Amino acid sequence: MSGQSTVLEVQDVTRTYQVSHGLFGGNKELRALRGVTLSLKKGEVLGIVGESGCGKSTLARLLLALDKPTTGDILLDGRPVSKTKTGIISRKVQPIFQDPYSSLNPRKTIGSIITLPLRVHKIGNAASQREAMLEIMDRVGLSTRFINSYPNQLSGGQRQRVAIARALIMKPEVVICDEPTSALDVSVQSQILNMLQDLQVKYNLTYVFISHNLAVVEHIATRVAVMYFGRIVEQAETEAFFRNPRHPYSQALLGSVLTPDPELGVPDPDLGTVFPDPLNPPVGCAFHPRCPKRVTVCDQRHPEPTGDRDDFVECHLFGPANS
């Protein structure tokens, strides 16, 4: 991937919200993102993993320009998203959301839903829009008999194919996949994943694939970024990450994956049950209250990343004093 151009870049992005703290408590700051830096090269699949509440979906909203960073920049093809018209962004970056039913207008036909981006952006005429619709429906495995159907007449897997067709009909550069298979039956998930892989190769697409399912990420991603408490704490090529996770949190995530062997029982990731309070973040490394490998410095100062932009770990165990 080293020779590929960078299509999307996140530069030290934070996102802060003001949260009411009771009738007399005033507002408190909730920092959903705490200095996220990422780069996405043309044609790669970046998997973003982490527990619920770590900031994955907030990051997705920022990448789609549905929300704005409090500080930092997001660059699309080298241009700041904040200085780019929304229409240009939506032509280049498209979403596939978790729940296909809630993301589809129940009062519109499947044909109307799929061709909507072309009509909004005034691309082509009715004949060329229909031709593009038929092509993408064929690519995602949707029968043309569904053109005049409504979302409630389709299965969950078929609705997600509609959502994918709508996202890809304009051939965007980047597709933000936010838990695109988690709402589907297990039997359908592999079909959708394999189709997404085929489409990625066919159209040379670039994916940001957000998921809590490590098996899914291992299957589809070329690089993995681990989020914890609003930060990327580790990033590596997929094979290297699953072979040798470095951050204690990454190790705990992989250790929590269920295995088919009933004799092994339910795995214990040794993380405890308490997630840090985002309104009162811990001093030092945010993970240290739950970390089985913490040392004295962990509760004193935040660790600096060790490595380069695409392959690093943010942990005191890998700092200069331990290298």
C-alpha cells in the first residue's frame, strides 16, 4: 500500500460535547474524540475496532461530514472537509449504516431509493439513471423484480443490499461501513461481507470498516486501528495485529473472542466491568484503571505513540525506556 495515494486523512481531531450535569451542576465537557489521527490510502480497508462508547460512530459521523470536529482537520483528497461543499463530499464519501431498515425511506420504492443520489446530484437523465440502477442491482445480487417493492417487503439481507447499492451507485472514493452486518442473521453476514469484498475489488473502493466483531474485521480489513476512550491506541497491518497484538487493551479484545470449543468456557478478558467515566477521565493513560500490566508511570502521564503513522502502539510498555 505504500505506493498508493492518501484519499482521507484525520489530523489530531477532537470532538467535545457539552453535557448537562443536573439542575445546579451546569454543563460538563464530554470529549468523545481525544486527538484521533488516521490516514486512509486508496484501495485499502481500514478496520476500526473497540468497545461500545469508544468513539467509533462519532468518528464515522465526522468522516461523513454529518458533524464537525471541535479541533483538528479532516482532509479529503488533500482538501479540508470544512472548506468543501457538502455535495462534493457526499459524491466522494458514502455510508452503509448498521440498520438497513431505519436508513431506508419506507414510503419509497427500491428503485427510487437506489437512484436517489443520482437525482439529488442531477447526474444523467431518467434513462441513464435506470441503466445505472440495473447495473448496481445486478452487482449486489438484487433481482429487478424488487424495483417497485418497498423496504418492508424485503428481508434484512435484501434491505442491506439496497443500502449498499444506493451507496455505490455514484462510485464514491470512500465508503464508511458502520457495523454493516451486525443487524443481520449470521447466515447472511458472510454473504454481505463477501459481496463487499468483491465490490471493493471491482470498483477499487476504499473502506473504513467499523465493527466490534473481530472475526469480521480479520476477514475484510487490510489494516486495523484499535480505539479506546476516544483515541487510537494501536494500529497495524491486519495479519501482524492478529498474530501479535501489542497494546494490553488489544490483547484483551482478542482474548475475549468466543471459541467453538465448549470446554474452554466463556473467555475472561480481565478488564473488569467499569468503563472510565467520560465526564471524569482518569489521569495518565486512560486504560490504566483496567490494565493488568500497568506500571507506576501509567497513572501519571499519557503515553506517546511508538512507531510510525500507520504502525504504532500508544503504551508506556513500548516507550523509549522499554524499547
